[in-house]
Amino acid sequence: MTEQNGTTIPPFKTAKLIELWCAEPVFFASRELSDTYYTEGTIGNYALAYALGWARSPYRLSGRDVGKPSYSEDLTPLNSSCYVLPAWSAIGTPTFRFERFNALSDAYWYAMTNNRVATARVDMLKVRQGDKPNTFRPSNYPQTGRLRMIERGNEFHTLVFGDRELPEYIRLGKFMSKVRIKILKEMPVEVLAAGEYTSQAYFTSADLPTNLTLLAFDLISMPPSSIVKNLRFHGSAWKLGDYITPANLQFCGGGRSNDT
């Protein structure tokens, strides 16, 4: 960011309003209640950054990297050239579908053990005897349950900052579902002086600047960082056509917690 006559100049001059059309059902494990895994009615901007090919992460992690998110390392280098907001439903509320999954064995005999399916009676005998050989480890994957997914045909909108080229299709979510991208409008980024504003776009709480005063908002609690909607705030702002956003949005740049 640079300063000119007391006004913050954004690192990008244009933004695009884009449409995301779900060609297939999209699933994220946003919430887990009992054996049901819910996808919230929004698409996070971190997921979009990876799906657009802006950031890459290794397929397999090893050593100290196992279980350690690398969003900051992967995404903060993008802040000088591009940014994307979380996507919101084009009709207000998306439609969902429920599906049941069953990963149990089709063997003639099986039994549930310590988060694992035993497919041979000898396995159960080993469990009863307290034997824990290396070949008998618990699994970290759910065996049965229900999924709430965003139904195919749903349309989402979001704002993409910067002049990077966008692909026609991306793969999104846990199942790498196909999503079509359509550019609806391209707009200049105008800087507004500090004041009180209301925005109908969605924002990641961790990306909001720390000096922004939040007056009112609704919160969607989901990993890796909660989503803020219906935001009313006091501070500097950017105007993009009919949309107003807080100024100085950055990946992992706001430092706010999920308890915004």
C-alpha cells in the first residue's frame, strides 16, 4: 500500500465481478454434527485462491508440516497482485442436497473397533487380547455418515481484485467438483475517505485490517476463518461499481481471530 495526499492507494486498479456456476455438487466439511457433515452456503476465498491456481500446496505433508496449515506462507505473497472475496449465493440462499456415504467393507464379516473396521475375526481377537501390532491401526476417516452439499446448478458471486487471467473452469471442494467461471463486469477500484459504510459482500475475518471498526455484522463460523456478512463498519473503503468493501483487504493480513 502507498500513501498519496493522505489517501491509501490500493495495489490493484481494477476488480471483476464473477459468477461461479456449480456444474457438480460442491462439498466442504464446514461443520460436523454427529455423523452429518455440513457445507455452509458460501465458498471461502482461501479455497478459491488455491482453486484458481494462485497458490499451491504439496499433495502430501511430512515431518513438522503434518497438521500445520500453511495459508499464511501460501497466500500472503499474493497480496501485492491479487485478492478474492468469499463467494455468496447469487439468489440469497443456495440449495443443498443430502447424500449418505458408507465406506464399510463388503466382506462377509466385519465389526467396528477403535475408529476402524475389522474385516477378519482374528482382528477382533487381537483387540480383546490387547495386541496392537503395526498392521492394526485406527483410521482417521469416518466410515458412515451424511453429507450436506451445495446442489449442482447453484450460482455464486464474488469480487476478484487485480488483473490476473481467470480460467473458464476450476475444481473446487473436497471432491474436486467442476465449477464454471463467468466474468460479469469489470470495474475500477475507487478509494473512499474514512466514514461509516455498509457492505453486502462477504469477508474473511482474518483478512480484515486491524484498524477497522466493526459496528455490526453476521458471522458464519467455519474453518479456517469465520466469514463476515452484512457488515457495517467505520474506516477507509473501496468502491467497485455497486459494491463497497473495507480498504486494505489482504490474505491473512488482518490478524483478527475467529471470535471477531
